[in-house]
Amino acid sequence: MGGASEHPLLEIRGAVKDFGGVRALAGVDLAVRAGARHALIGPNGAGKTTLFHLLGGQLAPTRGRIFLDGTDITALPPEARARRGLARSFQIVNCFPDATALENVQLALLAHHPARHAWWRPLNGAGALTAAADALLRQLGLTEWAGHPTRQLPYGGQRRLDLAVALAGSPRLLLLDEPTAGLSPEETTEMVTLLSALPREQTLLVIEHDMDVVFHLADRVTVLAGGEVLADGPPEAIRADPAVQRAYFGGA
């Protein structure tokens, strides 16, 4: 137990990202402890999505290092990071639109299975695979949509299916990019409830614009502004920080 607290689950040291003459990230340091519900907020253009691209392996930093559970993953491609327990859910739903909800989750489970190359034949009839997929759909409130093509699901259902696909690999660290974007107030409440109910073995790092969601879900908040960390701390400290109010809330 004691060893788990010796280093953060995720650590970013001095992350810099340049795009030509534009510096999107200017030396970001960030530590996310295991079991945290950690929110990443900031005004548009602050560098939040760029930072997620660095964490997911979609972009390489200009300078800086990224560590997952003490191991340097800076040079690893996205699939290698996924094997180490990092999953990412994007702003745009990333599921196969013509596959059913059940098939999307089965395929995600299959991609993480050690015998995936030998499993292609029994995909439709594999009892254990179907049971695991059914369990994830039930966890996300999607059982009634299991046999429907993804494109037929309401938008809130598609966002929850995207979360089910991300959870299929039982990730240790889940990166969520605007999980409530485009959702109704009722759907937003449902999503926050689902995320809050996830086991603490699954650490969350969430980009979120909805401050109600942030302050309901997060136990730690990092504020980016101009590609730099403006503030980092518990939600109540962030809410009261005058610099955050000026930069993010317009001083309100």
C-alpha cells in the first residue's frame, strides 16, 4: 500500500509544445495521484486539448517528459500506452456508427484481450466476451440499446457508449475530453453520476467547461492559461483564487 503513494500515477515534467512559431504549452508540470478525480480547466486556447494529445500519444512534446506509474512513456505510441493502462475518450464520439452498441463494446474488449488474434472466429458467440460487454452496457445504462446501431442511439447514449468502449480495457487512467459536451442538463447529471460511481482503481483526468460538473466531480483541479499552469489545488481553493477568477471567470 505504501509504495503506491511514492510517485503519482501520472506525471508531466516541463511539457512544451510548439507549432511553428506558436507555443501552445510553455513548460507544464502536472501530477495526478492514483484514484483521483482530477479536472483540467481553463479558457479556450489555454492548451488543454494539446496536453491531452501529448498524454494520449497523438502528439510528441517539443520538450518535456511524461511518466505513467513511474515509467517514462514519452516516446510510446498510443497503443503501447493503452497496454499500460491509459485510455482516452475524445470530444467527438469515436464508435463505429453502423455496429450495434453491443458489437462496439465487444470489439473494444477484444482489442484488449491477450488472445485477440485467435478470437476472431467466435466473436459473435463467445459467451465470456458477450457477458463482459453486457455488464459494461448495464453499468452505463445502455442495456436497452444493445442491439441498436450506434447511429440510432440518442446523443447522450452515444457519449455513454464511448465511455463504455474506453472502460473496456479496465484502464488505470482514463482521460476524458469534455464528457458532458452537448448533453442536456438531465444527461449531464446522469454522466456525472456514472463517472462518480467508477471504482477508485480508475483514475480520472477530465477536461471540462461546465463548472458545476467540475465542482461536483473533481477532488483536484488544475487551471491552464496561456499554455501554463495558473493554479492547482482542491476545488474550493480554485474557486476562491482571484487569479483564476480573473483569467477564467472574467473576475466574477
